[in-house]
Amino acid sequence: MFGRSKKEQVKDINWKRLEKEGEKSDFFRGFNIETQKVLETRKRPDFVGVSRYDGEKIVGDAKCVKELSKDNVDQVKGYKETLHVKRGFIVTSENTKVPHEIRRYALDSNIRIKRMGVKRKKNIFRRFFE
């Protein structure tokens, strides 16, 4: 129903680890985080944060892809519109390519992009023991 079917999933991608690292991002300083929250529209952003001080909301997604695309940014824009949020963000693996025009498009949409210290592919140890 959501995302890829079990047959199509790539097994050695570090998306779970990236999601956990994303929760520690400085984007969430001063926010209470909820992960994988299902919205009324059945969309499910990776992160929804509510400010501890003024109730402001922030929404984000973790992308463990080879290259970030306009569709990835549009996905977060959709979350922002659904939740009526001003700010959004995307956390990526450290070796995800982020073209300049995609970064500019995201900034124009008030979406920040940050690389986290997680490699896209799992190392040999993690492939067998996770």
C-alpha cells in the first residue's frame, strides 16, 4: 500500500538508521517529535515536531536515495500544506547527491536540506546482523 512492495525493496539501504539520526537533528531543538505520524490524508511524514514554547509545527522527511529529486522536495511541500506548516526539512545520507537547483528549489519553498552522518548503503557487518 505505501512505498515499494516487499519484492522491490532494496535490502542494504540504511533508511532506518538515517531516520533515527534525523530525530537527533538540530532542526528539532525545542520541539517534541512524533515519527511516522499518519495524517488525515493518509500521508505519513517521517517527522512531525511541535514547539515546546509556542505550538509552532515543523515537518520533515528522511531520504536515503542516490540523488535528491524535485519529487522528494514536492513530497515535503505536500506535508507542509496538509499540516499548514511554515517550515520543512529533509535529512539525507552523507553520500546523497543534492544538485544545486534542487537545493535552491527547496530553499524557495522554505525547506532546508541537511546531510547526516549515515552512509546510504549498509556496511557488510550491518547487512548480516540487523
